[in-house]
Amino acid sequence: MKILVTGGAGFIGSHLVKRLLNEGFSVVCVDNFNNFYDPQVKERNVKNFINNPNFRLYREDIRNFEVLSKIFERERIDKIVHLAAMAGVRNSIRCPSLYTEVNIPGTVNLLELAKKYKISNFVFASSSSVYGGNKKVPFSEDDPVNYPISPYAAAKKAGELICYTYHHLYNLNITCLRFFTVYGPAGRPDMAPYKFTRLVLKGDKILMFGDGSSQRSYTYVDDIIEGISSALDKELGYEIINLGGSELVSLKNFISLIENISGRKAKIKRALEQPGDMPITYADISKAKRLLNYAPRTNLEKGMTIFISWFKKYGK
Ligand SMILES: NC(=O)c1ccc[n+]([C@@H]2O[C@H](COP(=O)([O-])OP(=O)(O)OC[C@H]3O[C@@H](n4cnc5c(N)ncnc54)[C@H](O)[C@@H]3O)[C@@H](O)[C@H]2O)c1
């Protein structure tokens, strides 16, 4: 069984590749090692499996249909996990066209090839950001998500829509997984768990946007990998499924947790709320439980303890 992981050099992708190789799958990775954050981090992510004979790396761009076509001709791909994307809400507000130019055409390219090569299962990385300013909590897959509040969220929603179209027209099995604030070793440097840990450990000021009452369903990366792996095993037609953590934590309490684990005091400077930021992301995971047997196992305290010790070794 050969699985294509797009974005396999990134944070979630490299954890997934590791897991798939350990389970005996062959893995093809397409990643362009872009500089959204230091590409050296991605080099380090793939270092552990670059010499594995069951792993093949293509340093290519998902926007390049010709190159992707050649990869599909050469490799006999059975399933796809499509993670490659420009990620990050705030950056998408700074450079919106990059997000629509990468995330939407890139996804269409992969769906076209999934159709052509009759791929048995396609997993698409969507995001809790599609819920926008949804007031009803917890967020359920049945809630209307017609009001994305950042270009990133709009592009993810567009991805879900075009996935449905390909399922409808060509009967492809496609599962769109909405990830909720994923953290863990090799985490993304632009995200709160990484940023706040770095600032607390260095004794630098944390800019806390808003009054600290915003809340998140932080999700440990191993739980996300469990969910992806289960979605890959199941041919569900077309489904959208939340993958979130089991606890809801306010920003203030999240910073306190980092202080407690690291034994360092945070220097907090308050700032205005940022446009595009959501006041709450709270996952209803009952559908994931039902369809994927999903049950997050790592609570925030344990996950952040693992992350902070990883950060002390490798973080910058
Ligand atoms: N981390 C989270 O909390 C989170 C939450 C919701 C959704 N997601 C989604 O999950 C996926 C993985 O996120 P991540 O946190 O691991 O981010 P990441 O930035 O670490 O990984 C994305 C990878 O895609 C690659 N990539 C980007 N554009 C590409 C292109 N044009 N061609 C080829 N490769 C390209 C990047 O180089 C990177 O390695 C993304 O689709 C992201 O939007 C992540």
C-alpha cells in the first residue's frame, strides 16, 4: 500500500509519515519546503526517514500539475493525505492571494489526479477556522459555516466544497478533517504553544491579544495522527469530521500552564484582539468518535510537558 502525503515535511505531515512508515506502508511525500517558517525545521523533520527505502521525497509544488502527473505516473499511489497548504490565519490576512493561489488550485490538482488514478481514499486537512465567529458551542459539523473570517478559513472552506464536488461527480471517498489547534514536538513556530513557550523560556514579553479569555480545543499531534490514520482506513463516501482535543482552555490558563510546567514566570503585555482571530474554537468530537473511533488520549498538561521538553532540546 502506497500513500501520498502532501506537506509531509511539515509539522503534522512528518508525524504522519513516521507513523505510516512504522506501520509498514510505502510513503511518497510532496513538499516544496517553502519559507513560511524556517525550512531547516522541515529538513530536520524528514531527516529521520529520508534514507528509509519505503520513503520517497519529491521537493515539488502542488501547484505544478505536470510535475504531479509525472509523480502519479511513476508511483502507484493507493491513497492520499493532502496536508500541503499555506497555513496560518494571521499570515493569510497579510498575503491573501498566496492562500487562495496555493490552497485551492493545489487541492484541485490532487483531486484531478485522484480521479484519474482511481484513488481509493482521499483525506483532506481542513480546519476549525471554517467555523468563523460561530456562536454555538461546541462546534458541530452540522453548523453552518458560511462566514469565514480570514482568507485562510475561506480557502479551507473552498477546499471542502471542491472535495464534495469530486465525490459527487466521480464517487471518490473523501474525508475532510477539521483540525483544532494542533501542538506537539516539531510544532509550527507561528502558533501559540510554540511562540509562548519560546517567550516564557527566554524571559521575553508575550503579547496577549484580548483579555486572555479566548478559548481553544488544543489537540496533541499524536491524537490527530490517530484520527488521520483511522480516516485512511475507512471508505466513508464524503464526510466532514472534527478532530479536536478533549479540553477547552482559556488563553490565560494556557499561559499559566506553561509557567507551571517550565517553572518560569511569563511577562505578559496586553494588546488589542487581532482581526481574523476566533474568540473560541471548541470541537464537538462525537462524530469523530462514532465514525473513526476517535478518542483524544493526551491531555493538555501531559502534551505540553512533552512539548516543552522537546522545545528545550530543539526549539529556537
Ligand atoms: N497545525 C494546526 O493546528 C492546523 C489546524 C488546522 C488545519 N491545519 C492544516 O493541516 C495541514 C498541515 O498543517 P501543519 O500545521 O503541519 O503546517 P506546516 O506548514 O508545518 O505543513 C504544511 C506543509 O506543506 C508544505 N507546502 C505548503 N505549500 C506547498 C506547496 N505549494 N507545494 C508543496 N508543499 C507545500 C509546507 O512546506 C509544509 O511543509 C495544513 O493543511 C493546515 O492548514 C493545521
